[in-house]
Amino acid sequence: MANTMAEKIEEVAAPLASQDEVQEQHGDKPELSHARKMSILIVMNTVSLVQSFDATCICVALPVSLSLPVVKPSPTDIQSLARELNASFSESLSMGSVFLLATAIAQPIFAEMAHVIGRRPTYVASLVVFIAGTVLCGIAKSSVMLLAGRAVQGVGSGGPQALSGIIHADMFAIRERSRWMSYQHVSWALGTIAGPLIGGAVVQNKDSQWRWIFWCTLPLLGSSLTGAMFLLGYDKGKRNLRLIKNLDWVGILLYIIASVSLLLPLTWGGSRFPWSSAAVIVPLIASFLAFLGLGFYEKTIKKPMFRKSLFRHRSTVLQFASATIHGSLMWMVLYYLAVYFLGIKGQTPLMAGVWALPATITVAPMAAVVGIVAYRTGRYMGFLLGGWALMVTMFGVMTILDKDTPTWVILVMTLFLGIAIGLLIPVMNLGVQATVREEDAGHAISMIYLLRTMGQCMGIAIGIAVFSVQLEKELGKLGLDTAQINNALKMIKASVEHGSLGQQEHMMNAVVKALQCLWMAGSILAGLALILCLFARCPKLPEDPHGPVSAELMPESRFSDTAIGRVWYCFSGKILHKATALSNQSSGGLSLPN
């Protein structure tokens, strides 16, 4: 009897699932009322705000402990919780990176689950995990418990990020999608603004108040969970939980091994272990082999976790690479501007958040402008190239920052840096949507989010590597022995404890030079991204709800849709025009008889 009932259920579920697959292949959108769409957007935007707040309120002050003792002790949220929980430096460092690492690992898994068991169960499950991790952080009694809570939080955060692009692609056509996704970027930017301010204010006077950083987000997460349960579920044909066995489990395992093996040694190198140690080299080799195996394996299966069609065109891959660099530079700015504000300029955590406002408050309006202009005109190449050019310039200009830089100069620099970040956040999403098939749009957006998160993890690691290596060189010039230059934090503390005020000035100059080297590295990375984008196609977003024509059907536009191509055609067109004019002038006196 039970078998008969199960067979009937499968018979009913199978055609529904096949209908969903057909709907996705043809780009059809579910029939949803405008009110329901707006309500779903409110839920996703609220979760996006909480995610960015959670990442920045605790992570933005994380590297401050590297340089803060150079000037004077001052409480920060990460230092407060580290003191209360007796966390070591490497443990407190992991409190920020473990969140991003877990988020990056979880995103493709949740994206795959959304296409197997449905949007609503996947989104709700991820929010439940997010809430559980938040509660675990709030009640943490030790650094290990807090690290576990941050990891659980990161896993839960990966679901909404991965499903955001998929749900937007479900509800809106490509041109309209650009507008509504820009509003989600605004929500993310608002969380980034609120994070440093609220985080600094909460722990300004009492170390024990850091727990409220986690508790204050629970009402928003709870309301979003309720909304998701009632509003999602428009893809009812995908609720067959038995299909979860069809997930690309081997690909998931290889991806987890490769990601963890890559990001952990990059975080450890130079701070916890020497770069030449086996603890760094062996995981990096394992990561390379795991990524290599993942690539070969994904090519051989019918339904891979990472769709092959996403990597079919050069322009899409170039946009993916640019998104990774963008994530790295964003977190480099958030972390090490805090080092500069608190360590070099001697600001309190709250005032450091205020000083960072120009770099964060401009992100939201710039992202909104890009989305609205793209919605109305379909054009976005100018924002892409202008954003990267401004990013290169501002990272280069930041190399002049030192302990004597006037406040107004710092604020102007951070203002334009925020404009560059805001221009680039939405524009790469538009670029990948314009170069993939409509049925791949949701996956392409999710891939952008994934690679941007991976870039954020790498930005922390690259920043630590560049900063610590350069700081080691500068401190070596002061005559510190090998034991003192083994860890940047311990070196600076030892110098402050055993040196004079003059020596502290030398230490401060060492940190300034290390930061200047970091800003130059950021400028080089931004320059690389700018060069990549010159060769990426940026076709106009179509008004057709079924998305752009496949790239194979319009080969003549491949080169002309790139920035390099447009410059070439413009230049060659002018040369041809001049040649034609000269030819006409030389033959102007000649005419054929009637």
C-alpha cells in the first residue's frame, strides 16, 4: 500500500517537475502579482542588509589589532570579544575570515538545492541556519564557540546570496531585473554603512556589549523567515525531496576541499605560519589539485554544479574574474582603512566608523544610478570602465596617506573610492546577464556573488600577506630580531613596551609604509581588472523579456561590443573617412562627359 502511494506521488510530481524545467529552458516567468513580487523583494533586501551588517560590524575592525598598539590602546568590537573570551590573535583573526569562507563554500550548494527541491525550502532552511548561528554567537562563552557560531552564520548567509540572483531571474526580465537588483545593492550598502557605526558605538564603553551586535539582527531575520515561508513557493513542482540525491555531491566535495585548502593557508601565511612552512605550501598544492580535479569532473557529468554554459564565452569569464578582484579590493579597503584610522590617526572605533562614511554612504546611490540607467537605456559599459579607472586612480592616490595627511584630503579620497565601488557592484551582474542565455541568468548572477565572496576572503588574505611582509621589512630596518618580526602584532606590542617615544614614531612610520605598499598592490589589481574589462563584450541589454540573442548567432558583434573594439572601429572609421575625403579632393576637378 505504501509503495503504491509513493508511486502515485512520484507520478504526480514528475510532470510538475518537468514543467518547471521546460519553463526555465524557455525563460517563462511565473505568474505573480505585483504586490507579491514587491513583498519578496522586501524579504530579500532585508536579509541582504543583515548580511552586510553582520560582515562589516565585526570584520571591519578585525585588522585594527595589528596596528592599534602603535599609538594607544582603544577598544574595538573584535578586541572586546577577544579580551572577554581570551581569544588569541590568530583566533580573533579567524572570526572574520571564517564567516566569509563558510559563505563562499555554501553558496553553490544552496544554488544547486534550489533547482532540485525548490526555492522556498532552500531559502527557509538557509535562514534557519543563519538564525541558529547568530544565536550561537550571542551566547558564546569561548572563542572556539564563537568561531563555530560564525561558521554556522556563514553557511546560512550563503543561501540567500545564492538564491537572490535566481529569484530575481525567476520574476523579472533582464532589463527590469537590473533596476530591482540595484535596490538590493542599496540594501547591502546600507548594512555596510550601519555596521561600522553601530559596531563601534556598541562597544565604545563596555566590552561586554559586543553580544548585542548579534542579538539586534534577530528580529529582522525572524520577520524575513516568516515572509519567505508565505511568499516563496511559486515553483511548487520542485518540492520532491527525494531528488536531493541527484545533487552533484562529488563536485560539492571537491569544491569544499579546494576552497578550504586555498583560503586557509592564505589567511595563515605570514601571520600564523611562515610562508615557506608545510602548513601553507601543502594545502595550496592540495587546493590546486582539487580545483583541477573539479574542472575535469564537471566536464564529464550531465548536471554539474557549475554549468558549463556559464564559461562558454570569453566575456562572461572576464566579468567573473573582475568580480573576484572587486571583492578583494572592497574588503582590502574596509579592513585596512580601519587600520589607518585607528592605528595611525588615533581615532576611536565610533569615529573611525564616521570617517569611513564617505567610502560607504556613496555606494548606495551609485548602485541605484547604474541600475536605473541600465533599465532605461540598456547601456552600462561606461560605468564599468569608469568605475575601474576611478578605482585604479584612488588606490594610487591613497599611497600618499601618512600620519600628517589632513582630514579633508582623507574624506575626499574615501568619497571617490566609495563612488568607484558603488559603480562596480551592480555593473558586473549586468555584464554576465547580457552574455549568457536567459535560462542561465540566475546561475550567472549567483556565480558573480560567489566569486565576489571568494574575492573578499582572498582580499583579507592578500592584505595580510602584503601588509605583514612589508611590515616585516620595515621593522627589520629598526634592528628587531627574528623572534620579534615573527608576528606583526607581537612585534608592534614588543616595540611599544620596550621602546621610547621616538621608537614608537619609527614603528608608526613602518606601519604607514606597509599600508602604502598595500594601496599600491590594490592599484595594480584594479589596473588588471580594467585591462580585462577592455576585452569583455558589453552588449546592450535587450527589451525582449526572453533575454539576449545567443552569442553564436551574432558573431559580428563580438569585437565591436568591447571597449577596445569600439575604439578600433572609431579610429579606423576616421582614417577611412579622411582617406575618402582626400581621394575625393584629388579627383574633384575631373568629371565624366555626358
